[in-house]
Amino acid sequence: MAQRDYVSRGRSPQKKKPAGKGRKPAGNAQINASVVGKLPIVRLIGVFALVIGFGIFLWSIKDNVEDNVDTQASRPVAPTEESLPELPEEEWEYIKTLPGYEVEVDVKEQEKSDKRYLMQCASFRTRAQAEEMKAKIAFQGLEALIRHSTGSNGDWFRVILGPYESKRDAEKAKHSLRKVNIATCQIWYWNL
């Protein structure tokens, strides 16, 4: 397959060689140089003519403003105190009746459970990682413990919180930890 030269397509035109022996200078080059030299002057004269014409136009219309202005658009005169209407005398009934209303709500007392709860937030292979998690939890105002346990698959360091008297207290702590992106906490019965 033949290769194509794409670079040569975008080449700029070759520079013309200066007139030497036996060559005549191009006549078009002299005409173009004189036109290019006069072009900025023509533009400048055109801009000044437009500015002067616009100034003359504004001067001619300055005296043509109409003097009759809409009188309806003017502000009305503020009424004096004598023309204000009297305030109606109203009696508000709710002021007298609200203190007599009472709402009674029956709330069941929470039964005290003999079970206590713990919350495990993480389990790590190294104590340093567990200490780091404990510090994050401490910044939320909660106190965590690190429990070391040895199992069939090695040593683990568990980060736990508790004991809690009710599951509601444990859930409350779990939601406060969720605000700081600690969402791995599990609530279990305390069996340590």
C-alpha cells in the first residue's frame, strides 16, 4: 500500500525570491503596499465621522422632549392622621379558651429488661487499627473498649461499646456514630 504525505498538504506558500538581474518587480506588490498603508487612515476617518454624526444627532433631539408627563404616575399624598379609620374592637376567644385545653397522652412505661446490650463496631487483626477506631468513637463522646479474643483463625481485637440497659440506648449511640461514617456497628446481647 502506498503511503501518503499528509504533512505537505498544509504547507504555506513559498516566499517569492527578490528581484535580481533580469527580473522585473511585480506590479501588484507595489499596489498592495500602498493600499495597506492607506487602509488604517481611511478607517480612522470613518470612525471620527460616525462619532461626530452621532453627536450632531443627539444635539438635534435634545430640545424635542415632551413636557406633558403622566400625572397619574405621581405618588398620592399620604393621608393625615385625622382621616384614618377607627380600629375595630375584637375579642379573641382563643386567649381565654386555650389554658382550659389539656391533652392527655397514655404512654406505656418501658419494661425493664434483665438483658443488657453491647455494640460491636469493628474487629481488627492489629491493636493499632482498633485504637484508631476507638479514638474516632471517643470524638463523638462515647467510650469504647477493646477486647482481645483468640479464635481458630487467629487473634482479633474487637471494638465494643456498652453495656447498655436498653436496646433504645444502643440504637441512639449507633445513630450518633453513623453521622461520622461509622456504619458497621452491630447490637448484641451482652455475654462477656
